[in-house]
Amino acid sequence: MASESLSIGQVAAQAGIRTSSIRYYESVGVLPEADRVSGQRRYSPEILTRLGFIDIAQQAGFSLDEIRELLDGSMQEQASDRLQDLARRKLPDIEELISRAEAMKGWLQAAGDCQCPSLDLCVLFSDAAHSSLPSKTETQRGVISSNAS
Amino acid sequence: MASESLSIGQVAAQAGIRTSSIRYYESVGVLPEADRVSGQRRYSPEILTRLGFIDIAQQAGFSLDEIRELLDGSMQEQASDRLQDLARRKLPDIEELISRAEAMKGWLQAAGDCQCPSLDLCVLFSDAAHSSLPSKTETQRGVISSNAS
DNA sequence: GTCCACCTTCAACCCGACTTGAAGTCAAGT
DNA sequence: ACTTGACTTCAAGTCGGGTTGAAGGTGGAC
């Protein structure tokens, strides 16, 4: 059966991404060069784990470059050293991200209940409503973007 | 004193951003057109509150378009209705963001302690280490990126 | 009266992360 | 044989969020 070898289209379908993304990932090195059968990429199911990891890591703020660094390391000597290193460097960032996100969540909840006739008067738009944030640090210029429907 | 009118340069310095960003923000409508004194923008100190809000909203996952929508609303009738609406639409996104970020934080902490000789064997790279995540929803393709030093 | 820092506009460029399009290859089905 | 559909490569385009550069204006100090 085809239980051992997947085409790029099958992988894409199962991972919920486009084939073009897979090729792009390969081109930037976050996926290894795939085996070919008459020119066409063949994947073993483990690729799905890897794609899942890439997805999560992206969500969590790693760039594709960083993900490549992580995954390159995973195949080499001293892998866990490099992993530890990267993980420790990245932790403060994600913690700051979480605290920013929590602050915004609080703001959104308050905003969801806002009844102010004019938002100029509303506390939500005064400094007090967001002064609890870490404010801008030089060590992190985080950007979160999401395009919900 | 200059306590009431700030130049773009002063605003930029106090907000910790570039003048070019301020002009860009104005051009895309997240900042109102500034008053001019012989061609040069003059700001009252409240602009800093606004810039702070923009910063936070960006960190929290709003695009400049969404921020404009929010702030446009803040000056109009039914402002709080629109604010409530946007806030409620955005809350699930930020909650998902937080849960993803928390999951990655857990992963990073585990990775920071990893002693595995080969990361192929390491649980961190198996499905189990991140299967607790919401996985990809169609309603959100969130991206968080941060460029720490 | 000219030097200087700071301001102006506008177009062009940059970056990451993809997507799209054109042109061609390959294996299976009829 | 030929069509179909999924694949291939490579270059170029897109999008958000800005930055950069050229060419010029303004006003206060010397």
C-alpha cells in the first residue's frame, strides 16, 4: 500500500498546507531534500511530524531561519547543546509575548463590555488601561499577526 | 513652554520609534493628520497615548487596518458598539494565541533541559510533545514573529 | 547671510513568507 | 496515441509593515 510513501500533494493535504509551501520550506532548508521517484518528491509519514513541529514553532515566534537552526542541530553531534542554547535564548521572548497577549486579552474583555458613549472618555483609551504592559523593550520587537475571518 | 506642542522628532524619541513610522502611521490612517506649523507636524502629548495603544494593539495581533477601524470608531457615534464588536471578534484569536504560546513555552522549557544524545530519539520531536495544541484551525493562521538580539 | 539641525514629500526599496504563472515531465487510463 | 492530472523548475508577484534616499523648505544662532 501507499502507507510508506507520500506524494507532495498527499503530504500537503494531510498537513493542511499548500504544496508550494512544502517546496518553499525545502528551498529554505527547514525540510531536507526529499527523495525522488522519477523526479517527484516522495515522503515518509514522519514528514508530517516535522511539518507539525514547524507549524508550532512558527506560531511560537520562531522564524524559518531559527527553525532551520534548530532542526539542523537535531541531526548532529552536540545537538542537545544547541537545542538547549536556542531554547534558553528564546524563552524570555515567548514569556514577554505571553504577558503582552494576556494584557491585550484583558483589554479586549473590558472592551467587549464597554458602554461608554464616547471612547475618548473611556478608561480603555487612557494610559491606565495598558500601563501594566512591559512596554517597549529594545530586546524584543514582537509582532503578532493573525488574519481571522 | 514646549509642554503643549511636540515636533515629530520629539514624539518619535519619546515613543521610541522612528519619525518615518509616525508618517507611515499617518499615511495609513492609524494616526490622524497632524496640525501643521509652517508645514511641520505638531503634536499634543496625547499622541503618545495613542502610539502606546497602537503598539500594544500590534503586539496583540491587530493589523494596522484593524487598529484604524478601532480608532476611527472611537471618535464616532456608536463607538462602543463597534469596539465591542471588534473586541469580541478578536478575543478567540488572542486566546488561541496564548494557548499556542503557552504550549511553546512548555516545549522550550523542556528543550532547555534536554540531554538526549540524539534529538531524533528525543520526545520533544515526537508528536506527543506538541499534540496538546489546538492544531491548525481554518479561522486562524496566526503568525508571531519576534526578532530578539 | 549663511550654517545647521530638523523638517517636508514622494518613490523606491527591503524583509519574510509565501503564492502564482509559464513551460515542461511523467505515468496511468482509454 | 493521446489526454489527464499531478508533478517539476524558476522567476516574478504579493502583502504587511515599514525604511531609505533624493531634493528641497524653515527657522534660529552666529
